Amino acid sequence: MTEKQFEGKSAIVTGGTRGIGKAIVLELARNGANVAFNYSKSAEEADKLTAEVEGLGIKALAAQCDVADTEAAGQFVSQIKEAFGTVDFLINNAGITRDQLILRMKEEDWNAVIDTNLKGAWNFSKHVLRPMMRNENGGSILNITSISGVVGMLGQSNYSASKAGMIGLTKSLAKEIASKKITVNALALGLVETDMAAEMNDEYREKILSMIPLGRLGNVDEVAKIACFLLSPSAAYITGQVIQADGGLAM
């Protein structure tokens, strides 16, 4: 039997029950990592994913947790450490959108997006650092951001600001903890085939596709494979970087 590259490792994926997060959870599990993930609403989706991961012979842990809640994030990380022994990887994937032109955007929509997308990444990064520092080989943090944070997008002042903030967090944290053998990178995604993309009308979809040099949207499985590469020993000399996986949209 071929040894799996993450055998004996443990990972946290925030927002792990759907779309990109779910694909990353399963790819980590297929590579031998025990995986913990949070969910916000659907316990049924979490139960199904837990069973799927455990069916691969891997430990899984799911909990309802608001990533924007600093205390709740700390409690979840403590629970994971108790269940798995340590934390080797953190994938800050949880994110929401509440798009609107700034003159029409409500303050609560700004706060919700910043708190979930940016503060959530800060919360989990803060809480995993001590266990990672105790690991002989350190660990890796991967922030799932967006080209919206690189180029800015119309009607997404809150989302673009949150994703740009994640890029700043990535670079700052990478410098801060490099001496502890912990890498921190960001994966800036373009449009990916998810439930959100499925809601686009045909006219808008064609307009978007015309702007992507590769002529298609990404898919969650290829995103998951890129994510796992950035967590792997093959990427041990990569830190503080923003890898754009967008089909060339933001060239």
C-alpha cells in the first residue's frame, strides 16, 4: 500500500461542509490526514461528510462554530487538539458574501463579511499557533482568498476588503512565524463551480467566461489539489505567497 503524504497529520478546514471547503476536507482525508471542520447551520451536511471521511479510515471531527467568535474558535481548536493530539494544517476557508454598491450597503452587511472572512481567519490562526509551534516539523496555514482581494470587484467593497485583508494577514504572519517552521500562504481564487456559481444567469455567466483566458470556471477538486500541494513537503520553501488560481482572469 502506498504511503499517504499526510499520514499521521491533522488538519482544520473552516467552512468545510460545502463546495471548496468540502473538497479540501476530502482531499486531505484521501491523503491520510485526520480532519476537523466547522459548520454554521446544517448538522445533516456535517454528519454526512463525517461519515464519508470516516469511511476512508480517517478520523473526523465536526462542530457548529461561528468563526467570528474568538472564544468559540479557541474552544473548537482545544477540542481538536484533544481529539487528534495536535494541529498540523489550518485552512481558513470560511467565507460569506453580501454584495451591494457601497451607497446601498448596510453596516451589518459590512460587519458580517469582515468578521466572518477576515476576523475568522485571524481567530483560528491565533489559536492554532501554539500547538503548531510545538510540532517538530512546524505546520502550515493556508488562507483561501480571492482575486477580489487582488483587483477589487464592483459591488464587493466588503468582500474585496476582507479578502485583501487576508492577503495582508498572510504576508505579515508568514514573516512573524517563519522561524518556527510554519509556512503561511494564500490561495486567491477566481470563479469556481460551486452552488453560488450555479445561481448565475446564463447571460452573466457568458460575460464572465469571456473574461477568463482559459474559457472556463475552476472546479473544486482542482482547487483542493492545489491547496494540498501548498500544505505538502513539496511546498516547504514557499511562504508568504499569494497563488492565483483563476484561469488567468486577473493577469
